[in-house]
Amino acid sequence: MPSLPNEGDNQGTSSLTLNSELSFESTIKRKVREKKKHGVISANVYGTKYEIVRVAIEEMGYVKTRDDDESANLIWSDSAVQQEKIAELRNYQRINHFPGMGEICRKDFLARNMTKMIRSQPLEYSFIPRTWIIPAEYTQFQNYVKELKRKRRQKTFIVKPANGAMGHGISLIRNGEKLHSQEHLIVQEYLEKPFLIEGYKFDLRVYILVTSCDPLKIFLYHDGLVRMGTEKYHAPSDSNLSQLYMHLTNYSVNKHNERFDRDETEDKGSKRSIKWFTEFLQTNHLDVSKFWNDISELVVKTLIVAEPHVLHAYRMCRPGQSPGSDSVCFEVLGFDILLDRKLKPWLLEMGLESELIRNPSIGEEMGKSRTKDESGQDIISKEQESMGCSERRPRGGKTLKKVQMKLSESEKYQTGNINRAPSFGTDQKIDYDVKKGVLLNALKLLNIRTSDKRKNLAQQKAEAQKRLYGQGSMKRLSPVSSDWEKQRRSLERKKEELKERLAQVRRQISKEQHENRHMGNYRRIYPPDDKMLLEKYEGLLATAFQTFLAGRAASLQREMNNPLKKMKEEDILDLLEQCELDDEKLMGKSARPRGPKPLYSMPESAQFLKKNDSSGSSCESSSDVSEWEEEGEKDQNEKREKKVTYDLDDRKLIERSKVELRYTKRCSDLPFSFWDTLPVLLFCN
């Protein structure tokens, strides 16, 4: 009989066991820590000088990467990015610029494109003042001035540099004949009867988020900035044309006036919030709902002008990306809008910030229009200092602009000295509050997940294997193929198209569900819920494609009019089932009855029902995601438990749990005799 271990042995064994357990636990903890380290969302924010962007990134729980890290989940840059950079991005990455958006972000390009749309849709595009591009339209402008003189009417015009921003180089004139034709300028009719607040002229900075261009998705932020002049407004005359503090509402201009009020009280100060402004409208019994609807229409119609350029450039950068898939680009835009006395919104320009690109020719051109203060220093430099946005210097002493992504020649021409992002300077508390909300809500809507990178790599591996082994590719029909083979091939193509569209619809539904839960202070304004309004916007989109992409307008129009694009999930499932029935007829199998069709039984449903990896959502906790997915699985399980049989008494369909009738591809593998004996089986059960 074996002896029991003595006390010393017992102690030694327990000590060894304890040490091994501790080492095992420490190993597990180390593995968990390593897993958490890899399961993070990375962000490269080296391309921005605004501290509020870094604050938003940290609050979202993102991890800032090295300056040269090109594999980060999120890349943020103040300046436009060349198209080659967008083409190199992986599907899990996001960058805050669309290619082609410069067509509305620069004053002369915006004026040129708007003029073309006004010719086609004058009633729909009556929200921009009459504009001329000098010197290209100098003759037309002079003819207009002569016509006014003949009618003994006099108007005021506002003159802006074509590639300027932040109020630099702006002046007012009443005698258009003295305007020189050599300079590159934008001339607009001055709106002489603006809506006033306490006697001051003001404009609105409205923030817009575009999350996708294929399909187009636009969100409007329900807050913004009200920027007021610092001199009481009077109608323009020869005596007050030079008083820019009265006629211009640009913050970068008015902040230099000693009368600029930095009071942080909600209803005081020279800069206030749009939230306060809507309360002001309600107090004065003005229609707030109409105000927001008019702003929304202005924004959507403006972005419809940009959509042909953006969509064409994006597809050139991402040729293999299917429509409806996650966009690697997004953009936060600032619209500068002026209200007249009737509260009609007028688009002034896209709100941008100026930054000199280190190019000698551009520098000389920009030097002519840059404003200087009394000490002879550039105002733009003081603007950067006041916002705490001095130029950052990385290791080695190189400036940020030297190590930033290089622009292509076409992009340099498009952007000139303009940063594509609106200013995110926060020298006042109201700036901090509004702009932080804009950024945080935008990042939540983007739904960047830690699992995106892993899934993208797995998808690339699967696609490479398919290409290697030739899976999924249809064999070509020979010239002597029979009609039966051609019909089978036609059905197979139709089923593949339906499956692809079904997957797109389900992805779209999933995205919309996420957006509806994490909209925050944003509101989706395109596509709108109103069907009549959607039809009008689609008509304007068709006109824009015909105007700007005449060569490809026909193909894009056919794509937009594809009936599958407007079908719901149930309609596509019905078509898929019909394809299965037609296929069975071609195979010579006996026709089976068409009965209730559970959604889970159709192709692609297995992938849709799989539990998504919710370990790292950037905008929702893992518990929220798991609860949502568990609810979805629970609903699907309930559907599986509901099996249909025939009751011979009343010939009605009743629910039972013994026989499950599935309409899938597996049915084609069953023998013909199965369908003949099916009623007997149902009767026995």
C-alpha cells in the first residue's frame, strides 16, 4: 500500500503547483495584454496642425501612430491628397478627403460649375449670387455693367481672389468699368439686404459630413457658428465701401477690430452658435423648420454639382471596388451661408483655410493678395499663433509641409494655396464645443472597427486563392453550344447578379441601422426620406452627369436606372427563388409548389446570419454590438423553428415543428421521387 506523502513533500508540491499556476496566469495576462495591444484603432494625425483633431482622436480611444505609418486605420490631413495616395489605401483605411472635391472648394471652380448648372436648372440653382470669373468672363461682366448704366441702375460688386480664403484680398466696388482684366478674380453681385442680428450683418458656418460618394451620403450637423461683423450695417455707398468690418463677416478679418466682442455668453459676443440662432428665430416667431429645409436643399444641390467629378475620380482611384462597399474616403466640409431679409439662404463659398504651399510661382501670386497689419506682419501668421497652431517640426528639423504627402501637379492647380479642410482653430470656447462635436459625431458615424483590418486581410487571401485555383469563374461557351446551355448560363449570370445585389442591400441595411443609432447631432439629408424630394434630387443628378460627364453620362444613367438598385431584400429573394424554379424546369425536374419562403433559406443568408466580430467598434461598446447580434440570431432561430405543413381538414398552412421545407440549391440534388412522395410524408406527420 503506498504511503501518504509527508508534510515536507506536501509543502514542496504545493509550492511548485502555486508557482506554476502563477506563471500560467501571468502568461495568460501577458497574452491578453498583447491581444489588446493589437486590437486597437490606429490614427495618423501628423498631417493636421489642429489640436482639437487630436483631442477627438484620443477621446474616441484611437491610438496615434508614427508619423510615417501608412497602414493606420484613420489618416487625417489638412491639405488635399493626391489620387495615387487614395489608390494605395487598403479597404479598412479611412482618409478625410475625396478626390475631385476641389471642383466646389475653390471659388473659381465653384463659380464655373454653378454657372453650367444654372443654364440647365435656373430655378433650382437660384441660391448663388450672379458671378463672373475674370479675365475669362471680363467681356460679359462689362456688358452687364453697361446694361445697368443704360437702365440708370447701380449695383455693388464684391471682388475676391480666385484662390483666396479667410477674407484676404477682398474689396467692394460700385464702378465695374474700373476693374482690370489682367488679374485672376471672382466678381459677385453684393447682397445689399441681409438679415441682421442687433443691427450687424452675419453669416453661418454650417458643417457637412460626406461619408460616401458611391452611393452619395450626406449628413448635416445641427449646430455651427454664427459669425458677425463688428460695425453696424448700412447699405453700401461710396463713403463706406472701404469699411470691411461692416460688409465682411469673416472671422479672420473682424477679429482684428478692437470692437470684436469675445464674450462667451450664449447670446452675446461676435461669434455665436447656430443652436442659439434657431432659438432666436423661434423667439421671433420665424419658421425654423423651413430654415433647416432650405439649408439642406442648398447643401445637397451644391454637392450634386460635385458628385460627377468626385464619383469619376474615386472610381479611377478604386477601380475594383464594388458599389455600396465601405468608402475609404470621407470629408467634413464647411459651408458659408448668408441669409437675406426673407431668410432665404445664399451660398457664399466653401469655408476653407489658407495655407501657402511652398511653390515659388504660387508664393508670388499669393503674396500680392495677402493682407498685412500695421507692423507689416502677415495676418495669416497671427491667425495661426492665436489658435495655437504654429508650424510643427518633426525630428531632424524638417517642417511639416516638407514631409507631408506631395501633391500631383493637377491637385496643386486645383487647390492652389487652399487647404481642403475647414479651419478647426479653437481660440474661443464656442469653437471648441462646436468643432469637437462635429468631429466626434463624424468619427462615430464612420464606424471604424478593430476587426476591419483582419477581415480585409482574410478577404484578400481568399480572393487570391480563388484566382489561383480558378474558382468562381464561369467557363466560356463554345460557338456550338446548344440553346439549353445558353439558357443555363443566362440563369447563372442572373443569379450571380441577384446575389451580389442582395449582399449590397444587406450591407446597406446594416450601415443604416448603425447610422440611425449613432447619428448624434447629425441628420441624414441625402438620400432623404421624402420620395418626392428624392426623385427631384435624382433628376438633378442625371442633369449633372449629363452636363459634366457627357461621354459617360449614358452608362452612368443606365446604372442609376437599374431596377435592381431600387429593389428591396424581399423582392430580390423572390427573383432568386424564381431563378431556382426556372433552373429546375431546365433540368427536367418536376415543378415544386411555391409556398412561404423564409428569408434565411436563400443564398448568402448564412453569411448574413454569422455573428460579426464586434470586439473593437470605434463608436459602440462590445456589449451593445453583441446584444444587437444576439437579437438578430434569436429572430432567425425563431424563424427556423416555424415549419410549415398541410392540414387536410381546412387546407390551410399551420405551424408545426416536425418538417422543415427549404427552398435552396440542395433541392436540386434530391431524387424526382421525393417530390412525388412529399404529400404522403406531410400527411403522416
